Amino acid sequence: MELHEHHHEHWQAKRGWRDYLPLIVIVGVALLMSLASQWPLEIWDWRMWMRQFMGFFLVIFAMFKLFDLNGFADGFQMYDLIAKHFRSYALVYPFIELVLGLGYLANAFPILTSAILLVVMVVGATGVFCALRKGLDVACACLGTALKVPLSTVAVVEDIGMALMAGVMLILGFAQR
């Protein structure tokens, strides 16, 4: 089966903020959801806020990938270090994100959840960085095939940001023991 055409589309050389509007909206919604969950609390709990933001973020991103699992896998295999060699990883990746997101929302196995997310995001950031260094000009698979966002340093920043938050949560999880 041929790779889906939408992952081979070339992006204009000069990118503007509108190319990233789907990503901005989704991150903004996850941010608002996590802020709204803090509203009824009498005191701001930044750990809970961060955990909920990460959970909402991961669940939303997983949802978009699940709309077209094969299309996502086709695009993801173009630049992810593991998915390039193992399609099964590309096919299971959205479920990994979903389980990790639900783990954050439920505060289930916080140390394990954060450790796995840290590894997944560092590997992801490395793959995107290498693809950009090679000049790969494709759609980012981060939102599946439903919304088109160019593969760019924004994806690296997104992965590193999530890795940093997972690292903080990991440190906090060990500190609470």
C-alpha cells in the first residue's frame, strides 16, 4: 500500500503562524481545560494543573491520530526513529499517548507514566530534529491526517516541552516518596 499522499505535500518555504493554527488551538484548549479544572479549588495546585494539562494534551493528540490510524502511521514512519523500522510502533503510538494521557488524568502510576513519556518524547524530538536537519519537508503526523501542520521546530519544542514536564513530574514523584 502506498503512503498517503497528504504526507508528501510540500509546504511553502515561508511559513506563517496560520500554518500552526490547529496546533495553537489544540494546545490552547488543553491549557484552558486544565485551568478550568483548577477553578473550584481554593488553592492553586500547580502539580495538579501540570498533570491535567499533560493528560488533556496527550488525549487530544491521540484522538486526532486515531481518526486515521494507517494515515498517521504512514506519516510518522517518515521521520520517527523507531517507527521508520517498526510499523507496529507507529500503529500503537496513538494508544501509548492515550494511555499516558489517561494515566496523568487519573494520577495512576505517576512515576511510571512520567518515565515512559520522558523516553517517548526524547525519542520523538530526536527523530523530528534529524528529519529537519536532512531538510525533510512533510506534514507533521502530530495531529494525524485530520489537520495539517508542517513538520518544523515547533514539533521539536512540543516534544522537548512535554519531556521537560515529564522530567519535572518524575522528580516530584520521587520527591514525594
